[in-house]
Amino acid sequence: MHINFPTQIELLSAAQSLTEHWSPRVVAQVNDQYVKVAKLLGQLAWHDHSGEDELFLVLSGRLRIEYRDQPPVELAVGSIHVVPRGVQHNPVAEQECLIALIEPIATRHTGDVATDRTRGINEQLRAIA
Ligand code: NI
């Protein structure tokens, strides 16, 4: 699938323009990875991605990545964190947080867990309003 993305993206503006929490949108493709933006509030769901690492970059606010067997990772603006493949995690935003994500095209954002927050890739590929 070849998609024409805009040639220049201002990540913070793109994330700010989102109207729904926990509904990532794809803004670019790099090889086999998508770059996405998302607006977060509250917690997503415990899940893992069995074959894919997932990179979080905080654009505004703060994000906590909770783990089952290790301390949570607290991310401030400008920080990145890579969630290793196969590791259960739960993203939590106590207050609204804007992020960019880099993850493989095949990644499902709630892993094998289907929740009412799960968004299919076609929905993530819709143009940002
Ligand atoms: Ni994840």
C-alpha cells in the first residue's frame, strides 16, 4: 500500500488537532514503520505487541508507561521511550498528553487485546481534520 502523506508535518499541531483520545493517526511512513500522533487521557489497556517494539515521544504533557514487573517509566516533553516487544505495558496520562509513536505497519495499538478503544489501521490512516 502506498500512501501520499504530506511532505512536512508539525507533530504538535497535528496531535493538537485530534478530537478523540486514544485514536492514533498516521502522519508518515518510514520504510516499514509508521509515524503516528495521538492525544491521550486516562489509561489505554494492558497489552503487549509480541513481535514489535514501540517508540513513544512525548510532545506535550506527561506520560507514564506502566509495566507488570518493573517500575513505571515517567516521560516528560521531548523524552522518548521504547517499549520492548512482548512486554506487557499500559500507557497512562493523568492529564491530557500529546505523543508521537513509531511502530511497524503491522502493529495493532492494543496488541491482541480488543477494547472499545481499539482502532483499526484504516481508521488510523484517515486524514487529520
Ligand atoms: Ni502498546
